[in-house]
Amino acid sequence: REQDFDLQLLERAVQGEERPVEHKERQRSHSDEWLTLSSTPMRELDLEPLDYQLDLSKE
């Protein structure tokens, strides 16, 4: 059973069904030596706050 499930996951990954549309690979150049990535710029306001207002007296 577990092997069948693993095989199904592997087949889906090979077919590209596991990836969302935006993560599909683009056509590669003739060399696999280059790594292409895309990043999203972030600001401090986009990050999670470090100080949480917790009331520990209730615990």
C-alpha cells in the first residue's frame, strides 16, 4: 500500500501535477549550470511582529 502511494506521488511529481501553475519550469538554456530564482521584495511591515502582547497571568 505504502509503495503504491509513493509511486503515485512520484508519477504526479514527474508529470508536474504537484506544482502550482506559477511554479512550472521555464524552458532551460543549453546548460544546467545556472540557477534561476525569483524573489519578492519585503518590507519590515510585511514581517510578523516579534513582540506579542500575551497575558501570562491567565495561565
